[in-house]
Amino acid sequence: MDILKDKTILLGITGGISAYKAPDIASKLRQLGANVDVVMTESAAKIITPRTLQSITNRQVHTDMWQPVENFRAGHISLAESADVIVIAPATANTIAKLACGMADNLLCSTVLATRTPVIMSPAMNDNMLNNPVTQKNISKLKDRGFVIIEPGYGHLLSGKIGQGRLPETAEIIDIIRLVLSRGGDLKGKRFVVTAGGTREAIDPVRFIGNRSSGKMGFAIAQAARDRGAEVTLISTVECYPAAGIRMIAVESAGEMKKAVEEAVVAADALIMAAAVADYQVEQVSGNKIKKADGVLSLKLIKTPDILSEVKGSFIKVGFAAESENLVENAITKLKEKGLHLIAANDITAKDSGFGSDNNRVTIIDRNERAEVLPLMSKREVADRILDRIKEII
Ligand code: CTP
């Protein structure tokens, strides 16, 4: 289940020009199943209308300390208590300064002062204002008080200059919200190493032997584990924007992946090898680009190291088995040969799942050869089911 589902997010909007992006944040959060309460400062309401936010969130938008409240509790207290997380986006230099001094002269500042809920702040302003030592000092004061600060983006600013101070993309802000919400998750404190993508075995400086793995399954596992509070190292051959809080290590070949896995598993609770590791590599990688010539080109291939079999330790080992026939039988053989705790077997001939798809249909098999046949589901759901099984073992 998405970590944002049924969570209450208090979105504080202050009067920076990038407030025009705040409705998008509210809208995406709603689409992901969160309830969004909005508190706007007076200046924010000059840039975007409360009505826009009201329509998007389907809730009353709060702008005024003195507006009548439906219940007997003071508005700022009940807002502060009902939120799972407070996000101030954009946060202007003025609001940052007020919060750093503990001022409470508007609804947003009083709410933040009254809360014990985690606060995320996304400063966005002109680069000179941002780099002013006063602003920097205020930001670091708030950081010391436990605020999560989202680094302002770099790019075109209102002044026409290129610099730092932009409100980051909605996806980035939502990712940080997920990270903060994940802190109390059921895998809190556990360390996971996850591999993703197909390895590339070099032929020469230009060419490689690769495979069709997209890395989506590995990413889904890494993200799900992160969302459930785990510390995650993702070792990947595929470039992607890693979710906040995930340590990402980029590798190419099976040999590089093995080295990275060996280093990462030292303190790990579980290793999940979702990567499609090549079984063979070229014996003699050419230092120069191989030229076209008459006749046949032969490449001598030698075995790559089998990472899952060779990496040793007391952590839980989980593998994937990509099979085109005798799914369960072949997967059980791999589970035994590689000394695994669990193996997720998938039929790569199925049209609706597997390589490149957002969905997968796997059978999870344990050491007792018990096979849990899962129906077609999103890779994220498969990830959660695998993590549930790992949790049982942990
Ligand atoms: N694996 C590995 N190192 C390799 C090959 C595979 O660690 N050199 C891991 C994969 O990441 C996966 C599991 O072993 O979790 C099974 O991979 P798979 O390709 O299905 O099996 P192989 O052992 O390569 O056997 P085959 O290709 O012959 O089916």
C-alpha cells in the first residue's frame, strides 16, 4: 500500500512566486490517497487563491488565525495535532526567519510552533536572498531543531538569472515526504542491499553484451524497503533518479556488481538480488574498438562470478529466478544451490509481466519448498510481498 494513503499532510504555502506550483503538490498528494490540509499565509493568497486549493483538496483552506473553527479547539492546535507531516513549500526567507525566531504571528507559524509533527521545509527564493548569511543561519537553526530541509533547485529564477533558489519538482518534494513518513515503518533499523538492472559485459570500449532487464523490480524493492523505514543500498546498472535516502551505487559488469555487493552486505540484514546478472563475460576485452573485417568474428566467453552463491554472511539471501519452463522445479534447484532463504520465480514467457513491465507475476518459494503463487500485481506490490516474507524470517 502506498505510504501516503490516508495520511494527513499539512501543506503550508508562503508568498514566494513559486507558490503557483503548490496546487500541483496538493493535487499529486491527493491522487496518491493523502488528505491535504492547506494553511496559506496572507502573501501566498495574493499569488494563488485559496479557492484553487480548496477545490483540489476538497477541504477548507486555512488562511486566518481568527477564522471561526467548527470545534472548540484552537485552529492551530488541532491542525498541528492531526497532521502526520507538515510541509512548507515554498518557504520564503521571511517565514524561515520567523520560524527560526519562534514567532507565531500568523496561522502557519503558530501551527509549526505548536506541533510535534515532523516538519519539511522547501526554501525557494531569489539566490541573493538565499545566500544571504542571515537566511543561511536561519535555515541551519531550523535544521538543528530537526526540520528536514529540501535543497533548493538550481535553474532559471524570477530575476532572469540562473542560480539556486527554485522550488524543486513536485516528485522530489513528494519523495522527501515519503522518506519522512517512512521513519516509523515496520522495517525500521533494518539494512537492505538490493541489486537492479541487467549487467553489461564489455566487448570493447563501445560494445557490450547486455540483457532486457529494466531494473524496475529492483527499484520497486528498494523504494518499498525505504518506505517501510529500512536503510537501503541500491546497486544498479540502470541510471535512475534514486528515491531520497537510498544509497545508490552505479555498476556495470557482474564483476563490479560482485565487488559492490561484498562491500555493502557487511552490515546488512538482507540481500535481494533482483539484478539480471550475465552468466558469461568476454575473456579478452579489446582495448580498442574492434574493426569490421571479412569472415566470422568469434568471442570467447567465460563464466562470470555467481554473486549470490559466492557472497557469504549471516544476512538473509533472496534471489530471483527467471525461467521459461519448469518454473517451480528450476527455482527450487537455484534456491538450494545458491543457499537462499527465498526465491521469487517468474515466468519470462508471460506477456503481461516480467522484463520492462510495471507488473509482475511471481511465485515465492522458501527453504521448505513451500510455493506461494501470487497473482499478477504491480512490481511495488510484489516488492511488499517479498519484504513481508523477509520480515517473517528476520
Ligand atoms: N545471479 C548472481 N550471479 C550470477 C547470475 C545470477 O547472483 N552470475 C543471481 C541473480 O541475480 C538471481 C539469481 O542468481 O537472483 C538467479 O539468476 P538466474 O539468471 O535466474 O539464474 P542463473 O543462476 O543465472 O541460471 P540460468 O541463467 O542458467 O537459469
